[in-house]
Amino acid sequence: MKYGTKNLEDSQESKKKPLKNDRKRRSRSPDKKARGCRKNKLSVEEMVLMTLEYLREYRTYFHLSVNYGISGSYAYKIIK
């Protein structure tokens, strides 16, 4: 019977311990501002020019990305 009560006590102790996810989140101090997103790699003029090249010349995202030095997915996001 000692064995059974020991397991019961251990299970009750484990319930008392806080879980990792139960920790309180740290709140931001009011002095710190929320940081914005990253700066765009391309200027607005370059984005418009890239969109016009895509529409007029039917260039692929790959060719546009190579030409402007960006990734293909970023070229898609700009033209989208």
C-alpha cells in the first residue's frame, strides 16, 4: 500500500508545479515603441517599373527577380 500512496502523492505534487506555458508574458514598457516591419528592398518607382515590365513584356517572376536582385516570391508579392 505504501507504493500506491507514494504514486498518488507524486501525482498531486506534479499538479502543483506550474507549466512552462503558464508563465506570465512580459508586457512592454510604455517607453518602448513597437518596431515596424523591414524596409523595402526596392523603391516605389522600381516596384512600379517591375510591375509594368511584367504586364507589358510577360516576363516571369524568376527573370524579374534576377534583374532586380530579389527573390521570386518577393517579386510575386510586389506584382500581386
